[in-house]
Amino acid sequence: MTDDKNMNNDVNMNLVDIVGAGPGDPELITVRGMRLLQQADVVIYAGSLVNPKLLDYCRPDCTIYDSAGMNLDEVIAVIKEAWPQGKRIVRLHTGDPSIYGAIREQMDILEAAAIPFRVTPGVSSFCAAAAALKKEYVLPEVSQTVILTRMEGRTPVPAAEDIRNLAKINATMIIFLSVHMIDELVARLREGYPADTPAAVVYKASWPEEKQVIGTLADIAEKVQQAQIGRTALVTVGRFLGDEYALSKLYDKGFSHGYRNAVTD
Ligand code: SAH
């Protein structure tokens, strides 16, 4: 099996693996991510967001650290101690590590310390939210652009990327890390989108306790408060949530492309 070969390679290379855990459901990690957890000697996981069920993939003798209570130096110290011992280390991040994963600073430190690493992507929560809603973010003649953004918190957002500016485009927008500021968020969104623009909030997409709140910019804030959703949710906005769109050219029988000729009847 190619799998065995890869396993051996991984051991020989002694890489630190930065792995996307997916949005919550343990079946939504990649096959490679699961295998790396099964093989790991040390796992450092982002405890506030990663579903602990994913740790069931780990061996009973795997040493597990919850990074929720650790600072960057402490995370790096664990890696710097375990790596020279040839231990297989997985740094497990929620969703995909490239989206609000704070991995860049970790990667730069590893690089400076000449510790090789690899990144295994994951299913981001914004993909799980679309799946939960059974919607497609890009629809012909509705929007062909998805904006992933957030309100500023302790992390500032560059002024040009203020939600008020982004809202002017009326594209599909997914807002992370901001549901606790839903009133202010909606006020800013309404400076660009009409009040009747559909909005949906998905709490814990793909977890057993997943919840959805569907409305428009006129009522979504109130509905979210009623549902008592204050964290671990995405706010999605745009007419992709509505029912009007043009049919896709890709499957249009009158449209030829590289793999299919048009039907001319
Ligand atoms: N890297 C992650 C995002 C980390 S930032 C990813 O790709 O999804 C944490 C924020 O992501 C949360 O505040 C919330 O806005 C969102 N989030 C993470 N998991 C979620 C889930 N299962 N359902 C809804 N939102 C989620």
C-alpha cells in the first residue's frame, strides 16, 4: 500500500505536521490528517474549537496538549523539546489552518529553528456552513465572489477592509469571529446591502449541536440574540441564500466546453 510507504517517509523526515482538523465532525478531517493523528507521539490541539472527538484517533500513549491554555512560546517549547527526540508531532488547528489559524508566526519560528514542517489543509467552517445550509455561495448573476472577513476585536482589521466598505460590493460575505457583535456587524452591513438581503447564521456547523438562524439583515440580529448564539458561529450574507439566480452555463445543454459539445435541437 502506498500508505505504508508514506508512513515510513513521514518518520524518516521527522516533520512537524500542522493539520486542519475540519469544522467539528471527526469524519470531516482529511484522510492524511487522520493518519497523522493515528501515528502521532505528541498532539497540540486548539482546545477551544477543535472537537475533542478527533483525539479518539490518537494512540492511547500519545501525549496531548490543549493549546487553549498555552501561549506561543509554550507551544513552541513543546515542539522544540519533542522534535529532536524524533517524535511525530501534530499541531491540530480547527477548520483550515490558513483561515484565522495564527499559523504564520508558528511557521516562521519553526523555519528559524530549522525544524521542517508540512501543512495539511482542512475543511474550513465556511465550507461546512454552506453544506449545512445546503446552499452554493456563488450563483450566476447573483455573486461570483466570496468575501471571508471579520470584525476587529483584539486583532485589528485594516481600515480599507472595514465591513462597511466590503458591504458596498454586495458579494457573498462570510463573517468569522464576530457573532457576539451581531448588532454592530449588521449596522455596518446595512450601509452596503439592502435591508431585505438574506442572512444566515450557522452555529457549530457539522457538530451534533449545530444550529441555524435564517433571516434578513432586518431581523437576523434579533433572531441570533433569541437563539442565544454568542460564539462559534459564522454569519453569512447575500442573495446566494435566495431563490433567484441564472442557471449555470456548465451544465447548460446549449453550451459547449472542452469536455462536451452543445446539443443543437
Ligand atoms: N480556521 C478556522 C477558523 C478559526 S477562527 C476555519 O477554517 O474554520 C474561529 C471562528 O471560526 C469562530 O469564531 C467561528 O466564527 C468560526 N468557526 C469555527 N468552527 C466553526 C463551526 N463549526 N461552525 C461555525 N463557525 C465556526
